Amino acid sequence: MGLFDKVVKVAKDAGTVTANSISAKANEIRHLQEKYALMSDDELIHIASSNGLFGKTQTEKGAAFRELRSRGYNPDDIRSR
């Protein structure tokens, strides 16, 4: 196997890992959206505004924020509660 073949293999492996990572993240977001669609506004506001060591992840906060936006809240409403 020549140098070019090794470079192509490394690039292909990196692409596969990246594609799998993106797919996993998309599945996580889809799952959170389904779960958060069933939650109350207060629960979602708590998630979206959580901070600190035991706060929610950015992905969880973003999904809660998007659900609240779809329910008619604007960013100022969410932050002020």
C-alpha cells in the first residue's frame, strides 16, 4: 500500500467517524424534541435556563428553547422567567 492509499484510507475513516457522530447527534436531538413536546412550559423554561455544574447540556437547552419558541415564546420571555 502506497502513501496515497494510506492517506485516502485515513480520510475515509475520518469521514465515516464524522458522519456517524453527526447521525448520533441528530438522533439525540430528535429524541429530545419528542420528549420535550410532552412537557409543560414551566418544565421547559427550567431546562432552558439551567446553569452550573448540574445544569443541562447545550443540546438539551437548545431543544427546550426551540420547543418554547414553537409554542409562541420569544427569547426575552424565556430569559425573564
